[in-house]
Amino acid sequence: MDIARLASLIAATVTTGLMAGLFFAFDVSVMPALRRSDDRTLIRVMQRVNTAIVNGWFLVCFLGSLLFTGLALALHLASGGAGAAPPLIGALVAYVLQLGVTGRVSIPLNNALEQAGPVEHIADPATVRRAFEARWVPANRVRTLLCTIALGCLAWALVLSGRL
């Protein structure tokens, strides 16, 4: 049980860290670079990113973070490691909130960008860009913050888990 408990906690920490890093990379490099580009370039790049990101590695981390954190919490509670429960609950809550932002803001904006059609045929790319960028960028910052909070909670749970 101790090995499963530790393994699930490590897996949760790694997958959550990767998600926090992905969102952070968009905050500090991808979106600032695209902000300096023309409307059609931003639309084209983000349409391609939104297609490319749906892959096995992303899904393992995106969904794995939730599943591994939930598993780590369940195993800690079941095996007497309840001392690590508060930060695990914090991590789970923060990650679920991130999923809410993703589902309610990011994915609908990504879908709207895709539905705008091929960038060459968009009559008013500036309007499409504004509708996307004005909401997507702040929402991604929130996702970064929530994943970073979850990661910090998981790191604390690792510390506590080593003491139990």
C-alpha cells in the first residue's frame, strides 16, 4: 500500500507539474510572441495548436493529474496517511477548478476559433482574434495559477507523506 500511495502521489505531482508548465509556457512565451504577430498568424497558429495538442501525451497529463491526485487522496485516507489529506484535497480542488475554466472558457474559445474556418477565408480576422485573445489569455493565466497551486499542494503532500 505504501508503494501505491507514494507512486500515485509522485504521478500526480509530475502530471500536474507538466500541466502547470504547459500553461505557464503559453503565458510567458507563446501568447506574448503571438501578440506581436498579425491577426491571421495568431489565428492560424492557435488553430494548429488546438489540433496538435489533442494527443496521447497531453491527455495522459491533463486527465492523469485529476485521476492520480484522486487516487493518492483515496490511498492516503485508506492507509492511515490522512495527515497528507488536506494538501491533497487542496490540490484536487485547485485542479478541478482549472478543469472548470478549461471547459467553460478555453475549450469554447478554441472551438469558436476552429469554427471561424480557414484563416484565408475569414473576412474580419481582427474581430475573430479579439474575441479569442481577450478571454483566452486571462483564462490561461487562471489555469496556470490553479495548476501551480495544485502543484504546491502536491509537493507539500509529498513532504508530509515522507513523515507519516
